[in-house]
Amino acid sequence: MGSDKIINKINSADNLDQLLAAVRAAETAYLASPNGFVAASLRDCLERIYCDLPAWGPAPADTEEVYSWDAIRYLVWQNGWQLVPRSDD
């Protein structure tokens, strides 16, 4: 999958489940790309995108280590992308 398609899938996600699938696909594409400029370029692009992922629902009070959210879950990186229950304490 080309980097434009990857970016479009991330940016056009309609919900957190679609976003999770898109960021996992992006990571898979990055890891499968050959070393060198293409991989470095994709990684740089993904890092910028991950800082501004779409979200659904109210923002949590603390967004550190939370990349996106909906009303009941967070998208986090914990040895891989995953959804965890929301815990607004």
C-alpha cells in the first residue's frame, strides 16, 4: 500500500475501529518497507500524522500517551496499537 493510501485511510477513518485498522496497516507498511529513504520518509510522515489523529467524543483531561479516543475507549501504543477502556478519573 502506498503512503498516500495509508495517509488517506488514517485521515478518512469514520470511527476509532477504522482508525485502529488504519494505523496498524501503516505500521505494517513501514516495517515491510526496505531500509533507507522510503522507510525513513514514511516514518517521518507517520509521526507527524500520529500527533493529529482524528478523534470522536470529548477529549480526555490528560492526552499523554493517548493518540485518539471515542466516548468509551482510547487508542494507545502499548507494544502495538490497541484500544483500551477509557478511564477519565
